[in-house]
Amino acid sequence: MKQSTPLISIIIPCYNDPYYILESVQSAIGQTSVNKEIILVDDGSNIDTKKVLAKIKSKIDLLITQENKGLSAARNAGIKQSKGDFILVLDSDDFFEPEFCSKAAAVLQNSEDIKIVTCYARRFNDGGIIDIFKPVGGTIENFLLYNAAIGNALYRKKDWEKIKGYDEKMVNGYEDWEFYIRLLAGGGEAYVINEPLFNYRQKKESMRIDANKIKYKLQRYIYFKHSSLYKNHYTLFINYLLKKIEIEEKEKIKNTKRLEFKIGAKFLNPIRKIKKLLKG
């Protein structure tokens, strides 16, 4: 039996990004073989960004303007006004390859057990491609330990409604990870398309970099918010933390030995030279 083509709502929050937003919107427009709508959320951007958004407005289905409330609130605002069965969030400085939506939608249509469809990500900067990031996906067991998907992924709107959207208290990052934990807490898995269909721009200054500066604070928030889940997976979680500590300790020892070697060489080399001269 042939399935009907689902409507995919592509939600693009934008905050002070006049440089890359057009490329992001164009990637949404260029998604092939899908029924889609594009909703752009201006999260209290500056004048330069608003001028660019005004030019883009005719290319999209809806432009929502609000005061600055953060990424989670902007995503929620766009999704609330969406009409699609499937949701794809896309950051304003990144972009998808044209075939992502059609491939990801086919996966969701074929299995109710799959809650999230993610893919490999091509990380790049002004100098070119840095690497290919390969998320592992999987079930809640993986997501309790780390974010096993990229932040821009496809999922069902009904699942977003069920868990009441993104946590708007999380304004400093890691909101994707926390959202996925709730999405998978009742079962299901994240499926990874083994192709680099997402392009992630690494800038010198970004929300991700700022989030990593306070990662322990953000992790603490997630761990305590979902304490019952972590208690239910106590052995798994403790083993993971101990393994991380062990790896970090080994790295510290390695770096200390490397530093001691450099310092030792610096002081010993002149002595060796003097000895050599005396022998000559």
C-alpha cells in the first residue's frame, strides 16, 4: 500500500546571523522529493539580520518575529505554528544536502520504533572541511551518556507535543541532548543515515563553544532533571563515568611525562654539549 507523502515542517530559528541565514534557507528550499513548509523564527535579531530576513520572507511560508528568548523557545514557537507531521529543526548557520529530508522521512514512515533520524555531519570552517562526525544513534542507553545524534534531526510532531517541546530554561546549550533524552525515555531509537548529509559550520565564536565552557553545569542540570532515569541505569552510568576518569588520568600522566621530557631536554642539552667540547 502506497503511503502518502508527509508534510515536513522545517523550522529555522535565527538570532543575529545576516551572513549565513540565506544559505540555510536555500538548503531547506532545495530539499528534493518532499512535501515541505519552511518556518523562520526571528529571535530578536539586530537590524542587519532583519534586513536580510525581509528579503528572504517571500521565499518561505512563515516568518515569526519575537523578542529574544533563546534557541529552545524559538524552536518551540515555530513548531507550535507548524502544520507538518514531521519536524526538522535547522540552525541558521548550517545546511543540509538536498536529499536529507526524503531519505529521513522514508525511515520514519517505515518504522514507528524510530523516533529520531539523524545522519553523519560534515564539519567545516572558512579553511574547508575539518572532518566527518559520525553519531552512533541508538536507544536511551546511549543518550544518557552523551548526545548520540546531531542537533538538527527529523522527528514526529506528535512526539514533540507528547514531551512538551524543548526545555526553554536551557538557554546556554545542550538543549538538543536533553530533548532527545525525553524523546527516547519511553522507548524507541535514533536512526543514523550513514552519509554526510548535514553541513556543520564551526565558527570561532558560537553557542556550542560557549556551552562547552560551562559543560559541567549543563550536565549537572540534565543529570538531576532525569535522576530517575540515571538511577534506573546506575551501573551503565557509573561505569561510563569511571571509564572517562580513567582515560583523562592516563592522558594527564602522558602529558606530564611529555612536559618533563621537554624540560629535561632543555636543561640537559647544554650540559651534553659542554661534555662533548671537553672530550674534544
